[in-house]
Amino acid sequence: MPNFFVEQAGTLNLFQQQRTPNHGFRPGQLGALHAVLAHFSVQDDPAIVCLPTGYGKTSLMMALPMLLGPARVLIVEPSSSLRKQVHSHISVMSTLRRIGALSEDCPLPYVHLHIGRPQSLEEWQSLRTYDVVVSTPSSSSPDLAPGAPPDLFDFVIFDEAHHAPADSWMAYVEHFTKARFLFLTATPFRRDGRIIPGKLVYRYPVMRAVDEGAFEPINFCAAPIEDELDDEHVDQAIARAAVQQLNEDRANGFDHRLFIRAGTIKAAQDLVPLYQGLGIAVEAISSKLTKRQQ
């Protein structure tokens, strides 16, 4: 049976704090690691960690098991594309090796890309041979794929937790009763008002990450606004400024793209003709489209 995270616990350089880009843990990552450890030292409730998008949640998924020492980790991703991406990173402990928290020649965990639903107890039991299983709710949620032994996983991580169907959260929590749960998200708030189960143990502000230089280089583009209360005017001003910047970038030889984010699906659909009228080929992408259409 695997015991990677227990055997390799002492090899993680937790005190490798970032001094230069891509070298050491970022301040918010270290804060989150310590906050989760502190939480589980006194409580059994699920822990919620909120980090800005792109700040490095994957590094937490790699580092925390080495500090908590679970026998087997389940990572639940909201989509098949993220499942594949995270599996590829965890398999080689990519970010921890890149920042110097692990040596380049360190042993690696046995990681399984879990696709499809187990149809028997034997199929579930076969997962015991892995250190980490990376799955999705449709493949491993106990209410969709029953039969998993309750002790199969002792640490369950929900990535992008605000995207997961609420029923699937509770199915995992209620089934794997002996496991510790961690919910990772960029925002603990959902449009449907449902509350992510657990306690918010750490939240790193976006502006602190910006001040830290985590997202550099960023060039802010001015969009002159005459009436902030006129939503149509605001959208038009932002569109003109964005398209002007994109055209300048392309004229300078950059193969750049324009990504427009809206608050609702309808708002995204309403923006399409605005940008198309400025000569930009755009389409609205949302959860109402199939994966193939997206």
C-alpha cells in the first residue's frame, strides 16, 4: 500500500519563502499552509481556503499532504480538463520542484487519473494502490457512484469548490466521515446562495497579491467613463479601450487574444454584438453550451 506522504514528509522545505520570482513559497501560500495545519490541529470541520485565481492553489494541493501525512488523497476537480491538468502537475510535483521546495531528484507519488465510475467494490479497492486519485464529481461522487469504502481516502481536496454542485459536496463529506476535507476556491460565495460546508480558515486578498507582484507584468488600460451609472456607456467605453489595446498589440507583432468576462450569461450574450461591431470575432461561452461547443 502507498505511504508516500508519510515517508516524504521531511523532504518538503516549508521555510523556502519567495525572495525572487519562481523561487520559494509565496506569502499567501505559506499563510494558507499554516492556517490549514492550525485548523486541523484542533477541529475536524472542513477547511476553506480562498486564494486569488492564478496565485498557486496547485502548490497547496501538493504541499499539504506532505504536512498532514495522509495515506491516500482524493482531489476533486470540477471538469475533465482541470482533472487532466492537475493530474499532470501532481504526477511530477511540478511547482514544488520549480520553486525549490522539493529537490529535482525527489521521489514522486503514484497518481491516478480517474475517469469513469467504478462499477464494483473491486474497482474501488483497486484505487488503494495509489497515493493520489484525481477525479470529478461525475466519476467519484458517492451519490452517483456508490460503493466506495468509507475509509478509502483520508484527505479530500475540492479544487475550484465554488463550481462544484452543492449536493456533491455533501455526498463526499457524509460518506468519507473519517477524512479531512479542504475546499480551495477563489471565492467562497455562490450565486445560488448555498454555503460551502466548513470554516473559512484563510483568505488572501487579491490586492495584496497584486502589491506583492504575483501577477506581474500587468499594464492597466484607461477607459474614459463619463457616466458611471449608465451601464451601456460603461460597456462601450471598456470595449473601445480593450479593442484599441488589442489592435496595438497585434500591430506590434503580438499574437494576443481578448478575453471578456461578464457577470451573467445574458450579460455575456449582450456584449457579443458590441465587440463584433468593433471588428472583433467573439462568441459567448457559458455552461449552457456542451463541452464540445465550448
